[in-house]
Amino acid sequence: MRRIIEPMLGGTALGEAFEEDRGYLVDLGLLRRDGAGGLVIANPIYREVLPRALASGPQDSLPRIAPTWLDPDGRLDPERLLDAFLAFWCQHGEPLLKSAPYHEIAPHLVLMAFLHRVVNGGGTLEREYAIGRGRMDLCLRHGGVTLGMELKVWRDGRPDPLAEGLDQLDGYLAGLGLDQGWLVIFDRRAGQPPIEARTASDVMPSPAGRRIQVIRA
């Protein structure tokens, strides 16, 4: 299961997944072969349950987090959410990465655990993922606020995914009808400085002119 579900969530190729593994998950009803090609999660319930289950370890390990992302009227403030996430990631990211069950998508699971805490009881977190796209897309809805995010990983031997991410995020935000969003790039290359030293955020325009908050973590 791990050889297939992990790359599906991370948007990478299946790699060493054997035919019997793929067939087993299809027979189990967890996956199905899409008519357009490729494996997909069988239904919306499983698409929600799988990442929630995998993020439960980091989520159970989260410290108490005050909802500083809310304004005085109880509305989600994206700028406050950004500040809260950056502070959370710098302080707790490293130990929480070790609590995630799937190493290759550990940053995705930790971020989702944090966002589950944000939307708990007051919003939803929707996910889009597929084999080979090299990314995971998230849509956070809270009250009247909708925030689109794209998660990418920078691995050894690969170029900086910034340009590709900005272009891909344009398409995702267009589908959501949004003119701004987040691009989160997790640097998983060997020899990088500690998380608190390499985490940074900046605003950049996308190719279509959307306002993108680029977060390097």
C-alpha cells in the first residue's frame, strides 16, 4: 500500500510498485483505473479519509495552538494564517516530520495536520492529487474565505520547482476563481540548514499575474 499511496499523495511516479500491489488495491476497492488512464482514489470518501488517517500521527503530536489566524470577528485572516504557520513550522516542523508515517510526503502530512486544526469545526480542507503531477493541491475554505495552495518538494538532483509551481498554481487558482494563493516549496535536499534558518516567505506574481505567496520551508 505504501509503495502506491505515498507517490499518489506526493504526485510522483509509482516507481517500484509491483503489478500485484496495484491489482490488490484495485480489488480491495481503494483505487480504480481511470478511463483517461492512470490510477485514482476510488471515491471522494477515500480521498478524504486516506490523507486524514496518514496525518493523524502529526496531528496527535501537535502542541496546543492558539487560533491567532482569526480576526476579532472570528473570520480567517490569510495574513495571520501565514504568520501562524511560519512560526509553527520553525518551532515544531522538525520533530513533527519524524512523527509522519510516510517519509517522502512527511511535509505534506505535517502541513495538513496544521490545517486540520485551523478548519476544525469551522471549515473544510479539500485535496487534489494524482500520479505524476509533481504536486499536491489544497483548498482551504473557512467562512467566506477560500485559500488555494500548491505543495511541491525540492529533491536532490532536481531544479528549483518555483517556476513550474507558479505556472501550475495558475491553473489551479483559475479553476477556483481566485486571483491569489500559496505556493509552498519544501526543500528536502541533503545538507540544508535547519528549518528555522531556511524557512522564508515572499510575494511573487504568477505568469498570469496572480498574487502568489511563495513559502520556502
